[in-house]
Amino acid sequence: MKIKEVNQEKILGTNKRIKILNTTIDVLNVKDTINLVEKYVITKTPLHLMGVFRKGIIIKISKIRKSKVIIHMHGAEFEEWYKNLSENKQKVVRDILNSANKVIILGEYWRNFVSSLIEEKSKVEVIYNSVKCQPKNLYNLETNKLLFLGAVSKRKGIYDLLETMKILKNRNIVTKLLIYGPDTTEEIEELIKKNDLSEYVEYKGWLNNKDKEKIFTNEIALSILPSYNEGLPMTILETMSYGIPNISTTVAAIPEVLNKENGYINKPGDFKLMAENIIEFLKDNKLREKLSKNSYETISFKFSIKKHIEKISNIYDGV
């Protein structure tokens, strides 16, 4: 069980404090749950809930205690999950969403679907993920390495990326792909060897925050996330904040951050086009400079933590 209070006094002012309750209901009995919620709703402070289904009991208790509730939805597979529920469980989810004062989603992509579940459409608000903005563009034009950062899985397009690397190898393109993240396939190193890609692909394991800045500023020319299903990936936002352009796919909210002016965006599964994108990019320094500059500016103007907190604060003021 995790209970966390986030104090944003320096940014929001001394009279504004966001309370976040993030707990797994399964481990609590009813008495513990009531006592837990009492700590957060006694001052009638808006309760900011991450998730939907397991938080229903907390939402119900909070509404009985006349506290305001904000649901913040992050699940990339929520729509698919909802459609696979029974009619009775779908109704429970709709009731939970309708009881909230506001429902925050990650991008315009979800607005139509989420709004279809909520009677009062104005409750739905879009707030994008955000990242720390670097003080300047830190992109390194001298490197030719590629990055995959995320769960190593079919959903993230790792098999397509290996097919792309086979094309680059056959065309003698000088580059190397560094793969960071948990290997959910449990076979990535074996696949690298099986496809004779050891000189072109290296699985590096987990990338911790301590090493991230060094990798982003010194080693990476292009970040690649060829996903089939997403929310709004932090990998894309984080790398762009360093001026690193991205190749990704036309899923979920990705087109709301990535476009032809700051990177490449393709249909999922098109590994051949992805290879052509990489070849074009690595051969053209002027293009690299342009995409890097626009990537950095996109984050600075639209996806900074400052912008994020301003929007959150406005929502809290309005409920």
C-alpha cells in the first residue's frame, strides 16, 4: 500500500496542496479503507485517483463524505479492457466515472470514447504527460546510435524493430541499436544472436536515472518506439526534451506530440518504412538539426512540467 501527499507549494502557492491517494484496494478491509479515506476527505480536499476499477470503493466513500474526486486515467489499454467486460461490470465502470467531478485523460484521442461513458461531457479534461525541460538543446550530431527504451515486448514493436535492423545490416548502414528496458519476451538476447545482429543490436537491460542523462546527451541520434498500443509514452517526451528526434506510430496520443516536423510517424508494423526513415535521417545532418530543434521546442512549449502543473491547478480551482 502506498499513500503519498504531494506538496506543490512553491509552484502552486501556499494555499494549494494536491493530495494523491494511490493504493491497492485488494489488501484493505472495509474498516481500513474507511479510515484511510477519512484522512484525505476530512478537509474536503479533492481526492486525485490514479486508475478506475479498484478505486470504486474509495470513490464511493469519498462522495458520501462530500469530498471532490478527480480520476486520472493512464491505462493504454483501457478501451479494450472496458469492451471485454460484462455488461454489469461496464455499468459499474460508468457509475464510477460519472461519480467523479473531473476525469483527466492523456490526449484528445480518448475524448470521444471516455465521453461516451460519461453523462456530463464537460467533466472530461485533457492533460498530457509532462517532463522536465532541459536548459538547452543537448543533442549530439556526432553520434549514429539508435535507442529503444521501454518494455521489450510485442506491444512495443520490438520484433518489427529487429526486422528493421536486419534491413540496415544488409544495406551496410553504420549504426547500432541500444535496447533498454525489462525483457518481457525473455528472449531478446537469443533473438539478437539468432538473427546475427550482435554487431548491430545490443540489449543493455535497465536504464536508471543516474545514467539516463549521460546516454541521452552523448550516445543517441534517434529514439524509436514502434508501438501497437500506447498512452502517451514518457520515452518520447523525455528523449525529445534532450533534442532527440523520434520514430513512432500513429497510435493513441502519439500524433498529438510527434509529426513530420519533429520526427517520423508511421503505421504500426511498417518496419520497411522505418528502415528508410533511419537511413534518410542518418545521412542528412541538416534534417537532423531541424528535427532536433523542433523536438526540443515541442516539449518546451507544450509538454513541460510547468505547463502541466498550471493545468492541474486550474482543474483543482474549478471543482
